[in-house]
Amino acid sequence: MQLLRPDLHTLTGAHVLDAIDDPAEQHRFARHLRRCQACAAEVRGLQEVATSLALATAAEPPPAMRERVMAAVRRMRQLPPEIDHHARSRPPRMIPVLAAVAAVAVVLACVLGIRLYSTQRQLAAAQARAQAINGVLSAPDARVLSARTQAGGVATVVVSAARRDLTVAVAGLRRLPAGEVYQLWLIGPPRTRSAGLLPAPVGGRAGPVLATGLASGDRLGMTIEPAGGTSQPTTSPLIALPLP
């Protein structure tokens, strides 16, 4: 059986977490996002929820709550099992209906299985990315750099030359119109290559984004590009920060 390609509507969570690793899949979703208002609204909501979760704290329930719940359980009378006395006399015409219901249940189970698999992949990718970012932040040779961008706001960069990785986070960044994104670049003497897209700013903050493959003489650049990004910059850099 040929496996189905992931439903683009299910990739909103991965897009918010910057966890779509396949560039072609990322480009397909970016084009879809420009046409699908429902997904665009869901992405904005997920970004707000992610920010809220990052600031949320757990609250302990009152000590007496457990006793009240257990007391209610002891008072609740168990209902006897329901017996279908007409099961043996069910007319034969119900059999096709039950078969159809069973078929629908199988289809729903398959859809839920695909969604669960997609969600697990997204979570695994997000966890791997978070571990890589933490590795840069805790590296013995980590250096912190900052620079103001021409679009407003300040970019903070943590670089580990030994790991050849860096993380980028920007504060005070203005939100772009629909159809435009901030794209990061590693600008080197031999060539310029993409370092990823910044997620849409929430409260002026975007990132952190992990960039890999740092080479000697590279500078960090940031431009405004069409949604989905480009293979080479099409606008003047808003920042060109030399990297150690």
C-alpha cells in the first residue's frame, strides 16, 4: 500500500515549532498557508498558546479537594449493565448498517493513527531541536553577540565555534504583512546559504532558531523574503553580523 503524504492541515504545529525538516514540505506548507485562512488562524493561535505556555505556572489544588472527590465517588451508585433483550430479534436489514458503521470506524481509526504518527514526529523533531539549542547555549566556548537590525529590534546570537552551530533570537521585531517572512543567512566568502526562517514574532519576539554549518569568515544576515523563503537573498540585509 502506498503511504499518503502528510495532510498539510496537520502541519500547523510543526510549522509553529519550526520542526518541518524537509525544505520541500516546508515550501508546500508555506504556499498552502497563504491560501488557507483556517490554517493561518490556527498558526497564529498556536503561536500565542506556545508563548502563554512558556510563561505558565502550575497551581496546586486545595488539600480538601481530594477528600471531596473520594467522598463523591463512594456515594455514587453503580448502574447495572444494560442488557439488550432485542439483540436476537434484530432484523436482518440492520447488518448492512452495522457493516457501514464498522467501515467508518476503521477509516476514523486510520485517520487518527496518521495524525498521531505525525504529532509524534513533530514532538520528536522539536525535542531534538531543543536539545541542540541547549547544547549551543551550554557549550564551553559559547559566545554571546548582539546587534540592532534595520527593521527595529535587537538580535541576540549565541555561537559555538567548536560545534559550528549558533542560535538566533530577536526582540522588538515588527510583524510583517501576510506573505512575507524574516529569513536568516550565513554569508561566507565562498557563498551565501540559508540559515532558516524566523517564526512570526509574538509580542515582538521571535526565535530562538538553530543554524548549523558555521564556517570560518561567516557573517549572520537577515532579510525580508516571500513566505516560504528563497534560495538566495532578494532584498538588502537588515543585519550583517560578523561571527567568530
